[in-house]
Amino acid sequence: MTMAKKLATLEMKEINERQRAEHAMRMYEQRREMINELEARNSELEQKFAEVTRMNLESQRVERQLRDELSSTLCHRFIQPICYYYQVIIYYYSLRSLYYHIFIILQ
């Protein structure tokens, strides 16, 4: 093999090696950018998840508060008249009992 051919072969190997190194560097940079983007996206999703969790807890608290208010309102609207009705009945029967005792005493 002549010196010129050896030199050409070595230059081709060097060019090939340089291209391979450049390709590896481009791939490394591409992967590093992808990892950075994924980390940013992951951080954004974690923040949104925390916000949604906070909103969910707040809505549960408001729901519980509204249920309590509704139940207390229903108690006053429906139970209070029933209690009044029973008080009237008790008063009526106590008067009846009183009249009965008076009637017995007067006989």
C-alpha cells in the first residue's frame, strides 16, 4: 500500500470518527433537552395536582358546611312544627286530665 493510500485511509477514518463523535454529541444534547423539558413538565404537573387537590379539599369543606346548614334548616322547618304539635297535644291532655280530676272532686 502506498503512503498516499495509507494517508487517505487514515483521513477517512479520522473523518468517520469525527462524524461519529459529532453525532453522539448531537444525540446527547437532544436527550439532555428532552430530559429538561420532561422535568419542567413534571414540575408543572405536580403544581397543578397540588392545586387540584387543594381545590378538592376546599370544595369538600364547603359541601360539608352546606350540608350542615341544610340539615339544620330542615330541622327547624319540619321538626319545630312537629314539636309544637306535640306540645299542644300534651297541653290538651293535661287540661283534660285536670278537668277529669276537677269533675271527680266536684261529685
